[in-house]
Amino acid sequence: MTAGLNLRCDIWRISYDPDDEVGGAVITGSVLHESMLLNLQEEPAEQLLLQQGLETQKIFTGTVVPGNKDIRERDELEVTFPYPHVFYGKRFRILNVRHSSFAPTNPRDYTLLTMVRSVEAHSLQ
């Protein structure tokens, strides 16, 4: 395992099936990339917003390897390893994708992701 890349993750592409019989949206998805190496960092919240007592979104930065995979904004990242990790089984919505300047065939190629924690309605947080 590459130094610093201490997690593994799956990348999900979210899609929408036709509405159900009562007109409700049907959200589905499929795994695009499995068991990618990941380093995950939580960004600090704005101190001014915290002092005002406003609720803030948690923003995360992730580095995934290899960097030659098709990852897009609005895809979701799910942490799949190791089991006792605080974010094991949790999903993050990808807001921004930045590719490194290395050639896609370079083993040091990586992708930087900016993400927000995706919380489903009526789930435990």
C-alpha cells in the first residue's frame, strides 16, 4: 500500500430510473471502480460560521490512486476498508475532480477530489 493511502474506496455513478407508479423518483446507481486506494482529510469549518452558531457542511479532500479512472462530479465515494474506520461504509458526494499533471501511464498518477458528506434522509448520522 502506498504511503499515506490508508483507505480503500468504491466509486458509484448515480442514475435515475423512470418514475414509479405514483410519480416518485427512483434513484439507483452502480459501482464504477472498486477498491481504489484513498487518503481522506476533513477540511476545517469556517470559524466565523461556527461562532454564529450556523450549521455547516462537512467538506473533505480525498486523494485516489490510480488517477486514470473516469470520475466525475456528482459521483459518490464509499469507504470500504478498513472495517473499524470512522467512515467505513459511509458515502461522500464528489463536488470537484482535479487530475494530476502526470501521464496516465505513470504509476504516481493520482486524482484529487473535493467531497461533501452525503447523508440519506431518515438515516442515523
